[in-house]
Amino acid sequence: MPQTSSSRRSGRWRNDTRRTAFGETPWDKPRPTSFTLDSGVSLRLVLLGETPWDKPRPTSFTLDTGVSRVKYDQARWTDDSDDLYEPLLSEKASKTVDIEDSPLPDDLTRDSLSLPDPAEPELARHYTRLSQMNYGVESGPFPLGSCTMKYNPSFTEDVAARADAAIHPDRPDSTVQGTLALCHRLQDYLGRIGGMDAVTLQPPAGAAGEFTGIQIAKAYHDHNDDERSEVVIPDSAHGTNFATAAMAGYEVVELPSGDDGRVDIEALEAAVGDDTAALMLTNPNTLGLFERDIEHIADIVHDAGGLLYYDGANLNALLGRARPGDMGFDVMHYNVHKTFATPHGGGGPGAGPVGVREELAQFLPNPHVRERGGNYEHYEPDHSIGKIHGFYGNWPVLLKTFAYIARLGDEGLRDASAKAVLNANYLAEQIEYEVPFGPFHHEFVASAGEQDAADAAKRMLDYGVHPPTTKWPEIVDEALMTEPTEGETKRSLDQLAAAFNAVAGDSDAELADAPSRPAAKRIDQATAARNPRLSWQALDDT
Amino acid sequence: MSFDVPDDLRYLESHEWVRVAGDTAEIGITAFAQDELGDVVFVELPEEGAELTAGEDFGVVESIKAVSDVYAPVSGTVTAVNDRLRDEPELLNEDPFGDGWMLEVEVADESETADLLSPDAYRDQIE
């Protein structure tokens, strides 16, 4: 094994047979226990449960607080059965306050109320502790396939945090020309990236973008007095597609995948007809496979009078290389958190701009931004579907999108798609699980084989990484749907691969007990779902 | 693994069972179905007095793995609902043919039961 430059510089390993370099994965080979620096100082590496001070860390100790005796381990406590647990905020500090007179009816009010009452440092520690128990993309790789959990570079946050980015949404257009110019340019950028003629920035999330796009398709058919009742969706599509079509009042026609994991042309021809309002498709699809027959697929749908809807979830595989508009898509949404760099909405502020081709621009939501004689203004498109969100859409999110596109430029965006595809293919090469479908692009679906995919995923937590999406799409048995994203380095991909492979070699018993190392151990899902406890207060067991 | 398929019941391909006694029928899901679903965490059933149509969904079973519709083996009026399932959905896992029953129905058309699977036919389907 090659020595890294850092180990050459800083010292020599005491035990050559067990040496490994910093930054390499800790679980595929034993770590060195100690090494000596050139200065002669001997260091001992931290092993699980050991301290840097050369003796085992006490797992817990008992303190007499004067009020009660608590066993203490970091911020965790023990209960009567000696199980370590995370104390609730209410256990840390709470107080009871009396409720004064209330105008509400008596049966809706309480005489007193228990509220958390920690001192500020306690509160800060409580939330810091919770954040340490969590795992995010800033903790390590996060290869949730289809979700595209990308690291978001901090320069986008810096741009969005600028004071001059914060304007009152009600200010007259003439006083916010810079903001409107930026919106207009982002509409233009997104249009060029997707091959679309017009783009709305209004929808506040990807799913809202889908809903907007299908509403536009509906408005188009209504405008032509063309009554259509069905939306066709492949069985491997994102769940939001089915929900969108149903919410828009359409019947969902589910299209079975072909043997190669792609759209089955014969099944499509059979499913599409006079009732077809749209086909919703993502390309590359959920298996990461490019729909090679996309032009033929577009012809089939268009010949039947339907529209082709592009789910932008996988656009990061195509950036700067292929455009949905060129493939024949009529409407699309952009998941700016997946394709560019904004945080996931997670129910909070996201953005899901929608692009359409020329004929559909008249149906875009109100307001839209346009340029008139060198000035920018909001206006209502002629046959607008109306309000989807309002004002500027989720402006800070759009600003981060703009910052990312502007900083990367054509070359950077092309590089992003290349790395997304390269990283997925490199990772798939390194792991021992079978990947039944290919060639794939930015994501792949491995099969856990004889293992239960959910257990395998839980076991990956024990190896210090976030697991992939599991058990979906159903076309792959015990699916491990993996998307490393373009931001990961080779080293973190190797770390991920080692975790996959460690799990692949683990026994059923090890899987059945996993995870045992994270702050939250294996969760009893059935009990959690049957008796959910959604309170900050400790509840009595009844 | 072979699953219990009681001989006094009739079955649907979608894994519901029905126990017909005169013009009354008891409905539930099979042992095979509960095993496929895994731990059931929530059961949604119609109210007493609701009308069922054979072959159409009448309720929902949610497990930690999946949310599934349940289909009516026969048409009729609901005369009793197993309220215990509201707080003890695990009864579906523990005793699918007994305490895990879902509905009691007054059968509208007894001839419909002829279309249902016999125990042998259902056994063939799940083996």
C-alpha cells in the first residue's frame, strides 16, 4: 500500500503491517493503533470507545446532584434499566405556568401549562447535541438515489444573504429593476438549459412545479376545447407524478417498464389515445437509464394529441449535453435543488421553475417577468392559469440558483453532469452488489440480493455513511438506489464503496440488529407507527 | 413457508377472505396477506351502514412497508365493524382469521360467492 505524503512527512507508523493512511476507510482494514512523529512524540489514535489519553473512556459515571443521582454519559442519560437514552427537553428543565383568564371557552383552556425552561446555555447545548446526533450532507456522503442530496456550495448562501437581495415584495417594478432583470436572466438561463421557450419562476417546490406544469397542459387542452382525461406515467416514475396527475383531476394510466428497464414502446402505443392529456417522463429514468427512443416516444404522444411532460429530477445527468426541449418535451419542471445548488425544500422554501414551449407560454402563472423597451415588469400572461405562489416565487432560492449557474457557466455545468455520471459509474464499479440495469448515468440501482435492502441500509449507518434509497423502484429486487452526486471526491466515493462492501459481507444477524452505532439505535418502526409520540414532553406509559 | 388457508372460507385473488353464514358474511385479510404486508400499523374501515360493492375497495391497510387497499369479496351492507383494529392493528398480524376480522356484512346477492376462490384454488395461488 502506498504511503501518503502526509504520513511520510509527519512520522512513521510503528506497526508496518497495520498501517493505513489518514482519510482512508477505517473498516476495510485495521487502523494503526499508534504512530510516532518526527519530533519523537508518540500519538495513539482514537479507537471506538477509547480516548486519546490512552485509557478507555468511562462509559458512564454516577453523579450525585444533591437532588437526584443521575448516570451520565456525554449528554445521554440512563434509565432504571441502565439503557442509555437521550433526555427530552422537558427532562432537562421545565416549569409550570398558570394560565390567566382567557376569552376562550373553558373546555378549550387549561389552568396551567408546562413549558421547557432551560437556561440559554442549556438550550444551546440541547440543540447542538441534537444536531450532532443528526447526519447531513455536511457530515458525509449522502447517496439517496433520485433525491439528489447534493452539497450546496456556501458562495450561493453568501449571495442570497446580501442585504441588497432583500427587497419588499410590494415595491413598484420601476424601483426594483435589478431584481427583475435577474429574474428575467434566470428565466432565460433555465430556458436555454432545458431547451424551453419560456420559464416561470413561481412554483415554490419541485412537486408544485409538476402541478403547475400539468395545470398548464390542462389549460392548453381546455383552450383547444379538447377534453382529455388521462395522464400516462411509467411505473418507475417518481411518486409525485402520480400525485400530481391525480390532484389535477386526471386518471392515472400506469405504464409497465420494458425488460430493459425503459419505456415499453408497445405498451405505450396501447396506453396512449384520444384521452391522453400528457405522458410524464423523466430522462434518464429512475434506473439512471437514458430513454433512447425518446424521439419516437414523443411522436407517439404528439400524434395522439397529448403533451410530453419532463420531470426535471434527473436533469443533472444531462446538463450542457442534452435538452428536454430538443427531445420533444413540451413542459418541464426544474428541481433547482437537484440540478443546481439550493437546499432541499423539505416542506420549507424550495423552488420548481417550469419551462414550456412557445405555444404554452400564454398559460404561465401570474405574475411573469418580461422586458419591455429596456425595462423589466411583472405582467399576467393572456390565458394564465392564475396564481401558483405570488410575488417573486421563493426569491432567495432562485437567487442561489442564479448564483450557481452564473458562477459555473456553460463549462462548469457541463463538468457537473460529467462528474455526476462519472461518480455514479465509479461507485458502481467499486461495490460488490449486483447492478442489474445499465448503462446508467447519474444514478444506479443495485440489488441487495439475499439481504433485506432496508436492513442493509440500516447497517450502512453503522459504517458512518448515509445509505441509499431502498426498495424502490420495484423492478429491482431489494433495490439500493444510489446517487453519489457530482460533488463527491474519489476519496468519499471509496469511503461509500467500502461501507457498501462491508455490509455486503455482514451476516443476517448483524443486519437484523443494525444500526447499533448511531445515536438512535434500531427503531421499532411498528411501535413507533402504532403509538407515535410527537411531544416534547415525556408521556406516562399507560 | 406455507400459510394457513382455512377450509370454511372463500377467497379473493387480492388476499381477502369471507366467511359466509346464511345472509351474513365476515370479511378479513389472509395470513399470507398479513405476512406480505409486515407489521400493520393502521387500518381504515367503513362505518356501519356503508354499502360495499363486490370487487371494489372498501378500506386501507397500512403497514411499515406499504399502504394497500382492501377489496370487498361480496356486495352488501356493513352491519358490524371490528373497532378493536383501530387501537390494535397488530391483531391483523396475530390472528388474521379470528380477532383480526374487519367487517360483518349483510350479503346483498348470495350468488356472488360463486365467483370466489375455493381454499384449494387460493392455496394454489399463493404457493
